Amino acid sequence: MNTEMNGGKNKRMPLSMKNYIMMLIGAGIIVIGFLLMAGGGDHTATHFDESIYSFRRITLAPIVVIIGFAFEIYAIMKRFPEKEDNK
């Protein structure tokens, strides 16, 4: 029925299930990066906590988030080959 509607050409969906799975993995990487950034600091106004300037929060977490966003872009742009149905 789909081939009748679009002039006999079989059109495929823009994203496959593999793309969606890769996008979920990328979102997980981004969440991990934001969790690495979380925490630190003291809740009192009279004491300053230096832990907010740790390597994990200043360097590692932003790199993980950028890797997650790059993975998301790759997951959206990657075109997987169609499975051939031999009917």
C-alpha cells in the first residue's frame, strides 16, 4: 500500500532502530557528563570549598559531555543499510 501512495517507490524511514539505540547511548553519555559535574561546594556562606575546581568537574565532565553530543550527531547522521526482505 505504501508503494502505491508514493508512485511505486519504496521509501524508508529517515532513522532506523539502530539510530535510536545509538541516540539513547549518546544521551546516557551526556547524562554521565552532567553527573560528573554535579556536587561540590559547601552550603554555607562563610566557608569556601575548593572541590568545585577539581579535575573531574572542570576538565573531565565537559569533555564527556562534548563526546556525548558528538556521538548524538553521529547517531543521527549515520545511515545504516536496509535489510532486504526476500518475499
